[in-house]
Amino acid sequence: HRNVLAFALAADEAIIVTTPEPTALMDAYGMIKVIHLERNDPLIRLVVNMAGSAAEAEEAGKKLVLLAKRFLNLDVEYAGYIPRDMAMVRAVKEQQPVLISHPTTPSAVSLSRLAEALWVAGPRPEPDESHLGQFFRRVTQLFGGRSYGR
């Protein structure tokens, strides 16, 4: 949807979350391509969700990283993965974050580690303007002052 794309383009970085399934990987590549075509030198990180194993996640991640490099000349960072486990399924059914309802399970531990790694890495520093200021400036530019929905 164009609203999702607008916010992805306005953000300092995009974190693309995909699964190892071929159709999901194609969708993720499509999103990476659109962001790349619309933004100069975007910071894009990739997370593989619902992976059966670390090897499966890394294989899927490497495929997308290589495709982006080969066909877009774009460096995409593989940030990590979240394993498929029943605790996540139960948490969704319970409508509770897995970090609260099942904090010691593999998916919860992976989410915590991933969040910490992304926090530590942070976005690229930009001079002269806060990240929030840049975000709102880009949102305004993307919507071009037009009124939507009224």
C-alpha cells in the first residue's frame, strides 16, 4: 500500500521482515527494490521470521542480500532471525506479546537479542537535523501537502 511505502521512505532506515518461503522472499525483494529506487542510499536491514533453523534463515537472508547487491548494487544488512516456535503461536492466540507471555522461549529470546542489536547499531547519523525532524520533513515531501481521505 502506498501509505506503508510512504512511511518506509520517510524513515531513517527500513527493516524488512520476511519468511523463508519463496513468495515472501519475492515480496521482500520487491519492497527493497522500490525503496532503493525512491531513496538515495537507503539503509535497509533484513530480518527472517518464522525460520525453522538458523541455517534456513541465513540461507534466505543471504539470497536477498546477494540479489540486492547483484541487481540493485545495494548493500542490505542481514540483521538476524526469529525462529518458528509454538510459543509465538500461543502468544498470538492469547493476544499477548511473546516477550511477556513466554519470555524464555526461543522466539522471545531472539526478539530480545534482535531488538538490542538494532538499538545498538542505530541509524546512520545525519548532520544538522534530528531524526524526527528528518522523518516529518520527508513525510511532508512525500505527501506533497495534498489532502488524502477528506
